[in-house]
Amino acid sequence: MEKSKILVVEDENIVALDIKNRLKKLGYSVPSIASTGEEAINKADTTFADLVLMDIMLKGEIDGIEAADQINRRFNIPVIYLTAYVDDKILERAKLTRPYGYISKPFKEKDLHTNIEMALHRHKMEKEDNSSA
């Protein structure tokens, strides 16, 4: 069975590499890491990722919420937020993008794995429902 490809969007290099290593240990493929919202959108278009793990607070013109919204609308790739910020205002903005999950840092590997598997399954079911409608 082919490994699910996960695009990691994280602007702190050490954290991004840690997430990449954890994902590989869990059996996923990480075709790329993006550090800005703009880069995330471009890489979502070229990596054919199955899922995006998105930090909310990113350097650059576009934050993670805006990038996630564009990725979801343009490429229909599910997004899970992985962030240290759990403020009500940010949470409200994030909910509008219809994410497939929201994990607070620091996180346990089991929580990451469970959220990814649930998101991939939900996305697969939604695609099947849309194609049979």
C-alpha cells in the first residue's frame, strides 16, 4: 500500500524536521516542508499531498489560516492545524476553513497519528460520496 503524502507547513525549521521525522516513523511520506503560507500553496499544487499539517502562525503575507483556506478550495486537500495558539479569535477563524482537525502543540505522536488517519478517512468518504451523487 502506498504511503500517504503529508505536506508539513511550519516556519520553525527544528520543529518542522521533528514533525517530518515523527511522520516518517508513523509510516507517512513527507514530500516537502513549507515555511510560509505562499510556499505552502505552491507546494500543495506540486507535491500532490494527501493531507497538509498547517501551523497557524507563519511568517510572510499569508498566515496558516488563509493558506489552508486557499489549499482546501483550490486543491481539495484536507488540512489539520498543528499549532501552539489556541485563542478563541484564532479558533473562530480556523473553524471557517472547515479543517479536518486542530492539534495543540506540544502533541503526542498517538494524537497526531489518530487525527491524520481520521482526516484521511473522512476525506476519502467525502470524495466517494461526491462521486456517487
